[in-house]
Amino acid sequence: MSRNSTPRGRGFFWLLWAVIFAVGACAASKVKYSIIDQGVHSGKQSPSLRFEVVDREALFEALFTEIHSGRLPPPSPPKIDFEKSLVVFVSTEEKPSAGYRIVVDEVTRDDETLRVKIRVEAPPRTNSRRP
């Protein structure tokens, strides 16, 4: 199969729920978070690595609906208390094969800055040669 005819995987997405706590003024603090949704097929396509911060219920519901637009019936969005929490949507472009994933290594807050450290893991390489 030529490179141009290789099937491409869809972009994948994670919704990261970050609960923000009051922290000291200068020191960076780890933030408690939960992965509230993840998948490999999304109705929201990204040309590259993308972060989107959502701090209002209406925006979250619209994003959740767009992400799950290919599913019938679509799932209901989880309830988020936006007085105490926010949602970070992380996605990446289409990949050449299945097996890629986004990994959240750490979430920290320093004053008003939220830092989400992620990495995109590739699937393990396999030797396609057969004896």
C-alpha cells in the first residue's frame, strides 16, 4: 500500500476536568483533575495539537455536543460545577494509524496561570517483516 493510500486515523480528544483550589500567591501548586471523557473519534477536528479552556456550562454543552456529533444517540454531558471547576479540551490532528493517545502528565497552577503538561504517545513499533 502506498503512503498516500494508507488509511488515516481520526484525531482524538480528551476532556480534562480541572478543579481549581485556592493556592499560595507565588508557588506553583499541583491541581487535582479528572479525565471526564476521552476517545479516538471526534466531530471536532483539529489541524494540530489544540487546547480549549471552557469555563461556562453553555460552552461546555456545545463543545460536548460537537465532539459526540457522530454518535447516535449522543451521550449527555456530565454535570460540571463551573463555580469551582473548568474544563480543558485537548485534541490532536489525525494520525496515520490507530494506537496514538494523549497523556496528561501534570496540571499545575501558578497565580492565574494553569499549566497542563501533556504528551502524545505513539503506538509501539512492530516489525512488519515475516520470516
